[in-house]
Amino acid sequence: MKIKKGDKVVVITGRSKGATGEVLSVSRESSRVTVSGANKVTKHVKPTRTGAGGIEQREAPLHVSNVMLADPKDGKPTRVGVKTLDDGRKVRFAKRSGEVIDR
């Protein structure tokens, strides 16, 4: 998977289409990512000893195919490539602008 925790992504399809946010978590088993501010759902929470219950808004996971990495230059969606630098490190880069994503 070419999307990692902490990446800035754009939702390209679904209810939250066009939303931009940071990846909060990545599940490799189910190929899903949780994006801050996207795919909000209402969750009814039972009260516990430590906290009160109520109705909360939470981010639900999205399938990784529904998000694209935001280009570091202009913030538009871009595909991701992998290339090897002169010192032997493998880095991800934005195919749209050629900008290196990993440092």
C-alpha cells in the first residue's frame, strides 16, 4: 500500500468526495484508511464509569481505492511512484509533479 499514516490525502469518491485530510490509521488486512474530517458517521455510545454516553460523530474507515495522495506542490490528487535515490534509499514521489514525498 502506498498510503501511510500521516499522509495528506484527498477523497475521490463517495459521500465525502473532495474532502482533504490526514490519514489517522491504516489497516493493511482490510485495505482501509481512516481520514480526519472525512466519512463522518453518527455513533451511539453507552455510558461507562469513566465517561458519559451520548451521540458522537466519528470518522469511519474508507477503502484505500477511494483516496489519493495530495500532491505536495498544489494539493491536487496524484498517483504515487517509488524510485531509488543515488544513495540507495527508496522514496515515494508524486507522479503529477515529480516531488519527493518521503524525506
